[in-house]
Amino acid sequence: MNIKIYPAPVLLKKATPVKEITDEIRKTLDEMLELMYEINGVGLAAPQVGISKRMLVIDTARVDEGETKRPIKMINPKITKLSKEECECEEGCLSLPEIYREVKRPCEVTVEYTDENGKPQKLTADELLGRAIQHEIDHLNGVVFIDHLSALKKKMAVSRLEKIIKKYLES
Ligand SMILES: [Zn+2]
């Protein structure tokens, strides 16, 4: 399992729903969480590891500061409510290394999803968790955070990313 870097085709297309929650699906979610912790991510969506399925993992606990892990695994998540009020905050993405930009999003989100045991769940969140949920669900729809910027700002971010990737490949 490795992280797909933008603009990998799997990051640009809509992922398909998970039809059945099998051991294979549960194993994949566990592996995604493990990888996310390893690289200090807050969230990881299946398309980011090359799997075009509607599932994701999130943990906003500051594990590096001694907080206990709070893993959330979402299968087929669906946003059912977004606040009118919007908040602007800096975002980054494991698929866009070293790119950080201010992104405006609704401050609060309500999401309904199925957990890894097949139980329906509902969660309302704001702040970092609310933002991570929206960011990760975007990935399931082929959307990355720089798509929320103006066309010019997005173009600048993409050309910056190209330079960063080139630097990685050269070193
Ligand atoms: Zn991301």
C-alpha cells in the first residue's frame, strides 16, 4: 500500500460504493489506518491508496502529543447536513506533499455512514474533525482540496507541486 500523488487518475474519479463489508474490506481499512499513523496523517481515503471505493479513515487525536488514538472508519459516508457558516483554515493532503493552502468550508458537517461492523452511524462534527470529514469525502468524489481555490491559485499550487515532485525524483 502506498500513497498516490496528484494528479494520479484514481484521485480524479468518483469512487464506487462498498457493496458488502467483507474481512477484506476490514483489513484494507486497518492497513489504511496503519499507514496513516506511520506518516502522521489525520485522514486517508481509499482512492489515495489506489482503491476506488467509498471508504475512509480519520483520526484527529494528537498521538504525537500523547493523546489516545480515536480512529474512525467510514464506509459509504454521506453528508446529510452542512452549516451555512463557513470557516477558513489551512489544509494539506498526503497526496499533495508540502502544499498547504487556506480553504473555506462549512464549519459543521453531519455525516451518515456504515461502520466496519455494518452498523449505521451518524456523526456531527466541527473544527478539525469536521474539516477532515469534508476533505476525505471530497476524495471519494474525485475532488482534492486545491479544487476549492480560485483557478489561478489552483494553477500556482499545481506548478509548485510539480517542482516538489521533481525535486523528490532527483534526490
Ligand atoms: Zn487529502
